[in-house]
Amino acid sequence: MALSPTPRPGVLDIDAYVPGASQVPGGQKPIKLSSNETPLGPSPQAVAAFSAAGAKGLERYPDGEAAVLRAAIGRRFGLAPERIVCGAGSDELISLIAHAYLGPGDEGLYTEHGFLLYRIVVLAAGATPVVASETNLKADVDAILAKVTSRTKVVFLANPNNPTGTYLGIDEVRRLRSALPGNVLLVLDAAYAEYVRRNDYEAGLELVATTDNTVMTRTFSKIFGLAGLRIGWAYCPPAVADALNRIRGPFNLSAPAIAAGAAAMADWAHIEAAVRHNDEWLPWLTAEIEKLGLSVTPSVANFVLIHFPDTPGKDAAACDAFLKGRAIILRRVAGYGLPGALRLTVGSEAENRKVIEALAAFTGARS
Ligand SMILES: Cc1ncc(COP(=O)(O)O)c(C=O)c1O
């Protein structure tokens, strides 16, 4: 019998991540509200830095330490650059964390409707995924703690979570950290942190600074508008930064990405404009959708989860097809255990108005 290469156990249990759709039948330019990208685009300064970096020197390897970018992040948040590790998106950092801290026999824990990548990276590392139930579509510290065993090595918590848009206040996150065994690495995935406007929310900077077993990951893909460049960062205890630096690709960020990320970090006015835009349109979308008789999970991020009735022709799948017929793309979230819901990213004013018009036509509120 012919021998053939076999992936190691776990790999073929992975359902590959399916990104938010970006095309509609007929090739029309769609309104894409499926990937939580910003309608404001990147900072013009980031685009200029990207172009300048792309215009010359592409034959050279980039700075493998991404020093300029780590310094810019450190300046903005008052952090020591040695504790910052950059990656090709926070996806890469989440994956590196799993590979550094999980292996066969270990358990990686995350919540019921948590970001889909966690299951993928846990399985890819050869470890066992363990899922804690949520309460009202929100992470539940007691439910997470109830799932901890002597094999648990990493807990992943998206805060705020995608696709629910719910969050845990810092007191609950601290309670989680204090109750977890010291050898369990707590990963606070704060991809949407900049959008959150709640007094009881913290992304986790202080917790990382004051413990040796908590990591926070962040991204340039959402509010910074640089998803296409793939830039993320992790703020780590020194020993965790050391472990990630040992296993990451030596040149894991391109030179244009390093330059654009550093410029984007320096343009905080652009971020503030994006926060103002979200503050205006997130409540507007929520209220307009509720007026149509659909329920919305209260969100602190740049997207909302819309719940549909389980009636054929009126359910989430039917709405998705209806909207695609109008070249509007939302995100189906059946893979997150939410077959009755669609996730809608806050778009530009024109996009938001169009999507509400289309939802009104779908529900029969307006034609
Ligand atoms: C909660 C969460 N974490 C991480 C990511 C990964 O983002 P990126 O790899 O683009 O930094 C996403 C993207 O959708 C996300 O929603």
C-alpha cells in the first residue's frame, strides 16, 4: 500500500475559517458589512507611509524586530516596547500563543460564541478545545472557571466578543484572572477595544503589566482600517514575549506594514473620528432595527448581532439571501452557534441607511 503524509491528530478536525463574504452574484459592487472593517478607511498618513515604503527598498528584508512600530505603540499606550510582539494580524499572535503554550493532552478553553479562530488554533496545536457556556450571549466567568481542569493551559477571551458585541467589565476579568490557576495563560483578545465607551471596560493593559500570566492582543484591522496589511500586536509579560519571539517568523511583518502601522498609531485624530462615527451610528442602527420588530444584542463594538424569527421566509438565511439580492452583504454566524442571527458591521451613513431600507423591505415594514 502506498504511504502518504498524514497531518497530525487534530488538524483534520478543523473546519477552515470562512471569512466574511465580499462578492455578490452578478458582479455588482456590494455594500460589504460582513467583516467589521471601518467605513472611514485608514489614516491618510498611514497610506502615505505605506506608499513611501513600497516605493523603494523592497529587495531588502524588513526589520525583523519591527522596532519603529513597537516604539509607536509603546509611545501611544505608555508601554515598554520589549513587551510588545507584533504579528501578521492578531490572528498570527493568537496562533503563536497556542503553539507556544498548548500541545497534545492540554486544553484550550474559550466561550460558547467566542471568536472562531480559538478552536482552530487549539486543534492546530494538537490540544483539546473546551467550550464554556455563555449567559445571554455573554462570557460567564463562573462557567469558564467550572471548565478549568489540571490540563487547562490557555483561556481565550474576546473582550468585546465577536460576533456578539458583548463585553465583560474589568472587575469580572480580574475575578477570572485571580481564580484561574497561575499556570493558565489568560489571553484577552481586545480587537475592538478602541470602540468601547463604557466606564467599567478596560482592554487589559494593567492586568498584563501586573501579572505574569495574562496577554492582551490588539489589531490594526478594525478601527485603524489596515485589515489588508495584516498587523496585530500583543502586550505580554516578558517571559511570554520571549517565547513568542522564539517561534515567530523572523520577518513576520512586511516593511510597508511596519511603516503604515507606525504612522497610523501616530494619527489618533483619525481614531477619534472613527469612534465618533461609531457612537453616532451604532445606536441609530440598533434603534432602527428594533423598530422593524427584530431584536438586537446590545453591542459595544462596531457591529450588531440581529436576531430573526424561526419562520421560513423570515429567518436569517432568507434575510441574507434577500440582502445579497440587493448587493448587501452581512455575516452569517451559524458557525458560531447562532443560525438565527446575522451580524451587521456599522458602515458609512449611506450604507447604514441602505441596509435599514433593505431590512425594512424584507420585514415588510416598508417596500
Ligand atoms: C475578536 C477578534 N479577534 C481577532 C481578530 C483577528 O483580526 P486580525 O487578524 O485581522 O488582527 C478578529 C477579526 O475578525 C476578531 O474579531
